[in-house]
Amino acid sequence: MQSKFLGRSQRRSGSIMANGFSLVELILYSAITLILFNAALSMSLSQSRSSIKTYELAALRNQMARITFLLEGELAEGETITVCNANCPVVNGRNVAYSLQISHPHAANGAAIANADVTYYGTADSPNLFRFGPPFTTATTAVNPANGNLAFGSGALTAAAANVESVASPNTTLSNLGVNADERHTLTYSITITTGTTDRDSPWASTLTATNQRARTRVFAF
């Protein structure tokens, strides 16, 4: 009786092994599945990092375009340029690491025009590029000098207002500031913008640098 039971049990086990997977096959298939899963995960992470890098560089390029447009616009309306790369004068009570000062000869001051100085600078305790000077006006109505409106339009400076400090561009540094020694109206500079992430291994850590940039004033003083 016992012999018959054992015989039937062995035949049933053999049938299961024949129709299913052996233990070795199961381990092998599991290992292959794990390898394929890890490869797919690695590819997915790599694509994610690449997408983040692409997004960050596009954002930095947009930021670079905005700040260079602002700098070149203010320089184009300025008259004189003064630069400092070390041991710079204090600006708005701050110790300054570098500075770019632009003198504007036609800032709005009520119904008249007046000179105004705008300074771009960086400090040792901040990664940002600051601007200190008269704010921009948004006047867009018709000319009416009696009411103090010269209709300069949006973007003109108003010397009547107090100078204000603002962040011109976050995580931005100017360097190699120079002025043409002959005509004194062409600025040369380099600019670097980062995402502000200090971890170099982070996919969000990106840097964009533009060197040998040039901008020129349009108003000449004689």
C-alpha cells in the first residue's frame, strides 16, 4: 500500500516538473528579469537627467538673454562707463566685489531731464547680480511737461525717484570688466549664470558662461 502511494506521488511530482519550471530555471529567469529591469531603470534615470539638463540650459539661456538685453539697453542710453574688478567703492552700504557704473544723461526728473547713475555689482555674500539706481518709469501717455510727463515711454529712468536696489539677475556674476582705452564708450565683459545648486552631481547643477561680450554707449560726451 505504501509502495503504491509513493509511486503515485513520484509520478505526480515528475508530471509537475515536466509541465512547469524547475528550481534552476526559476532562479535563472528571475535573474534575467532583474537584469532587464535594472537596465530599463538605468536608461530611464539617464533620460530623466538628460531632460533636466536640457531644461536647465534652456532656462539659463533665456536668463542670459534677458540680463544681457538689460545691460546693453542701459549702456546704449548711457554716456560714460566706469568699471571696477577689485577693491571697489561701497555701493548702497554694501562691500562690492566688482561693479559697473553707467551714467545716464537723460533720465526723467519731473518735467525735465537730469543725469542719473546706475550701478550693477556683485557682493561676496551673495551669488546675485544687483542693480542700484533710479527705477524705470511706466509713463506711456502724451507729452505734457506741465504735469511732469515727457512721454519717454515704458522703460525710461526717473531721476526724481529715490535710488533702489534690486536683483538684476539671480546667481549671476560679471567678470573681466573693461572699457576701451581709446574712445571709452565700449564695455567688454564676461558673464556666468548658474542654477544655484552647489551639488555638482545633481542633475539640476548647470552653468552657462559667455565671454568677450561687448556693448557700447550711443551718447558721446565731448
